[in-house]
Amino acid sequence: MGDVDELAAAVADALPALIAVIPTKPAAELGRAGTAERPSWRSDSNQHAVTAQLHELPATVVDRLHGALELAVDHLALNAPASVAELLVPPAYTSFLTLSMGGESEARRAIQMVGGRWPGALDLIESTAAAVAAHGRVAPLLVVGDVGDETAVAAAHGAAHLAAAVAVSSAVLRGLGGGTPEIVAVALGVAVGLLRARPMPATYERAVLERTRADYLLPGSAHGRAPVRDHVIALTEGSDLVAGDFAENGLVESVDGGVVIRTGQAEGAVTTMFHVFAEAPEVSTEFWDEVVDVSWSARAGGATILADDHYGRHVDVWSGRPHRPSTTPPWPGDYRVRVCAAGRDPDPDGQHRNEHYEVSVWAEPFSAPVVHARADRLGHRLRGEPEPAPEARPEQGYLWVSESRISVGATVTVVDGLSRDEVIRAFGADPADPVTVDRMYETYTDQWLALVERDDRVVVVEDNGFQGSRPEVIRELSRAGRAASMFWNVNALTRVSLARGGELLLQGEVMELRQGGEPEVAAALAGLDFGGPRAWTAKGLLIVDRFLGTSLVPEDLERIVDADVAYLIGG
């Protein structure tokens, strides 16, 4: 133990000079390592923990800290105690191979050399640094007090632990013949481990809150998936919430610690838009089955409903900057919460394909709940009211597309009056130059089409394409008869097009369509609810079906994959 005492004393003496040369910004980014979750890929990695931890740091942080410490480490005179140095005897001869990529930093190359030249060195430095950091001479020097804002606290925390790691790394590696690049590289990886094993400074949480409040902007929005547990999603400040029976309004309840919302599906996740406003937004019930306002008293603020939103943290773990709000305002007080729900009632086959929510929050004195819309069967049932009869949904036959390989985006075009080759040419492709569907899915960059023939019509599928939605293309496709197409993409944009004899009869967003028009168009739109549950893709495909007497069926996609024939558009 005496030798560790000796090393700890030397490290304590070296800390001030090392800390002084470490720049604030990268030190702060390093200091926040203790707030970051361990990357999932680490569990399958064969890298030593110290090497993996170095690679977790942003390259800019590694390079800046390496450069800042270079001169100080060159002049650092520390020797490992004999009992420590004896644990690692340099081999008489070693042969090893390292691979690096062009542009890789000097520090990342150096740490690979350490593992190859001195087996066991990383373990020794890691364990020795942990012992020294916990030593009575060093531990008090690593404690950070009230030194300022979030950046200052994180920087002081990171710099102190990095300096300790550098001192230990230098003491061990100098005796083995290691140079400054190896010393700093290993120290950076070791420092991440030290920081992960120790709590953030006592002042850090308050500093983060102050920074979050200072940078919080209104209005803000986020989009993501809210986790469903036992038919409930929750806007919570962090604790588990206890839901009631939702008998008052059939949708939402304010409870101790947050707000709970009754879902149709029992488990999983539902698409949710989250908004924070400075004042009450206008009420819109269009497209929603249930809309209810409730009041909620926040204990501290910062509640969230989203599980997989990229903006879920108060601050980014490396930059320290706040993200767009996916949390409620970070202050306690009374808030109003408006919940809009659609698709809670299952489809006839029991699936919840279109269930989605919008949650809006703004500061407002506590008041009684207000119901703006109450239409779905689940809400009636929870309120103890007679359930309305299930509404007929003509588009039901096309809901399967939302679970197919083209669910994210595609254009489906149906043509009569033209041959297969004429259709291919109208799309700007060459029928004499086919490619494979597999190749198209591998590259996923080129525009392409595949097609099947059925009922004297040609059905064209563009996976993530749009050519069939262009006015000039749909007109050309209809020159000898009729053509119709339905386009949709990941951004929820849609376009349905109907044409006959080279004339465009209808083209527009499905959600903006209204009943009426020419007899053929009116018949295709009849009975569809463009203000109800979305299912825009299914409705658009039904319009195509009604106009031409056929549209896409699941077997068409199977035939396309089995045939493995596609055509490059513009190729």
C-alpha cells in the first residue's frame, strides 16, 4: 500500500499543472461522459474497455485534448512504484499487426500499439488509476464545487479526472518506453471509465437545470413513439403513474406526477406529436376522434411522453446544448394539456394500424376538464355510454399496405389501353434492358419500377418512387384509355391522380379531396371520409381501384419479388 501512497502523492502534486493546460470546451465534453449511457455495441466488442471508451469520444474531443496535453506530458516526470512496475515486464520480443483507416487520429492509432506491444498494460493502468483516484491524497482534488454554470462544472470534472489518468498512464508507460501519444491515448480511455464509475458533481444537476431553463424556447415540437403499457401512455416527470378508469371523459386523466392517456392497443408504442406553446392554441377537431383538455400541476417540470425521440435529453451529452423541446417547460406550476386521439378503435380484424396522438402543453391556471370531441367507441364505453355502431370503412381492403414492404413510400399506377412495353417507355424506362429487383433493393438509390399484368391492365409499383404521380406521365399513360396513380412517402405526403384520354381529371392530396366532380371522379370518391381516420394510402388506392376497376393486391408484390424483374427509370 505504501507504493500506491507514493504514486498518489506524486499524482496529487502533478494535477494542478496538468489541469491548467486542458481547454474548457473539450474538458466539458469529456466531463459529461458520466451522463452518457454505455453504447449498445460495446457488448459485442472484442476491444479492451479502455480502447472502446476512447473510441466513444468524438474525434474532435480526442484531437484537441491530445494536442493540449502533448507538451505538458513531455515534461512530466513520474515513475511507477516498483510494486506496480514489476507487474508488467516488457517482453523480450513481440510481433503484432495493427490496422488503421486513413484519417484516423494519432491517439486512436497509439492505443492500438499499447495493447500490442505491452500486453496487460491497459489493465494495469486502468486498475492503478482507479486506486489512485480513490486515494485520500487524490480523491479530494477530484471533487468539484460551485465553479459556475453547466459547462464550467462539467469541464472541471472532466479535467480533474483526465489529469489523474494522464499522471498514472505516464508513470506506467514511460518505464516501458511508451511515448506521449500512447500516454495521452490511454489516459483518455481510462478517464472515461473513471467518470462513468463516479457520480457527477453535486452542483451539476442544478447547473443543468439552470442552463435548460435559460435556453428553453417556445413554441417547440417533437415527433416520436410513446411507449404503451397496459393500454396507457403517460406524460411523466419520471415516476411511474397510476391510472384510473378514465370514466370522466374516456381519454385522459391528470394524476399525481403527470398525465395518463388511455390507448386502444394494449402494449407497444404509438405515434405521437408533442407540442409546447406559450399560450393556448386554437382547438381543431378535424381528423381527431377524441379531443380533451385537462389541467396538471407539475412538481418540477421537464415531463416527457416520447421514448425514442432524439431530443429527449435536457442537454446533449457531448455538446451540453439543449435540444428542441420534447419535454414540458422545466418549471413547476399549473399547465393545461390537450390530448387529441385518433384510431383507438380497432380495424375489423382487431388491429390498431392508424392509432396516433397529439399532445399539446401550455401554462395556464388550473381549471376543469373540457371535452372538445367525443366520437370513438372506446371513449363511449369508458364513459359508460352506449357505443355507436362501427362505421363502415370502404378503404378497409387496402389497410394491408401499411404493413407491407412498400408501407413507407411508393407510387402505384394502374393503366388500361397500353401494352406492357408502352407503359414502361412512358415511365422513361427501357423494356429491353431489365435489371433485378434484388439489385434495386441493394443499391436503393436509383428510381425504378416493377409491374404485373392483370385484368387487361398493367399495375406498376415504384418502391419509394414518384414518376407515376407526375402530371405529364399520368397524361401520357392515359392517352389510349385511362390511368390512375397513388403516391405516398415517409413525410405523410400523398397524391392521387386520375386521367382519361390524355386529360387529367383529378390530382391532389388525399386529405384535401372533397366529394363531387365529374361522374367518374365522383363515383371514385363516394362514401370516403376525408376528415375522419387518416388511412390516406388505403383511401387513395381505393380511389384508383374504383376508377379503373382494379388496383394493387398483396399477391402483386409477391409476384414482383418472385419474378425479380425491374426497369431503371431514366436509365
